[in-house]
Amino acid sequence: EALSQGQSIYYLSIMIQQMFDLFAVKGRFGLPFGKFMFSNPRNFIGIFLGGCLAMSVVYIPPVNTALGSSYRLSPLYWLVPISGGVTMLLYVSARILILRRRHRSLISGEITDLQMMPTIYSEFEKKV
């Protein structure tokens, strides 16, 4: 029973970490929180369906017997990968804030006194 519970939480922890990683990788250039999190509803559909699949693998008796997982797994064990995911999001946020503070020149605005002539592409971008 201990082996099957260990296999169950190992599988669930990978799944939960990947769910958090989905939003952490969006924080490569900006904070992983904001409007863009909700701009793609397919992310949440994928998270929901992946979570349903993971829970069915662990908690539905015919499926978990075939895969060696345990339906007696306590949901308290979910707190470990969830806390790891929250820690990962906090780390990504702190990293972005530190990089912004250290390299302000990388996020500075457009230089107005550069005297560049407009091109077809720059005029198009202004209209859009």
C-alpha cells in the first residue's frame, strides 16, 4: 500500500508542478501574473482536463489497479507539490523584479531624439 501511495503522489506531483510551470514559463520577460493569464482559455481547459485525467488515474479503482496507484491517497499529500508550485511562481516573480532593477536599460522606452525617418512598418504599427 505504501508503494502504491508513493507512486500515486509522485505522479500527481509531476502533474501539479507542470500546471504551475505553465504559468511560470510565461514569466520569462514579465511577471507571471496579469491579464495574459486569462487571455487564453485553452490553458484552463487543458489544466482542468489534465487534472481530471490525473485524478482518475489515481482515484478510480479499475484504472488505479492497472497502473499501480492507490485510491486511499490523502489529499493532504497534494500540499507538498502545491507549495512547490507556489514557491516556483514566487521565485520567478522575484527573479524578474531583480532583473528589472539591475538592468533598467533593457526595459527603457523609445528614444525620442534619435532622428530616425519613418518607414512603412513604423507607420503601420502606429495605426494598429
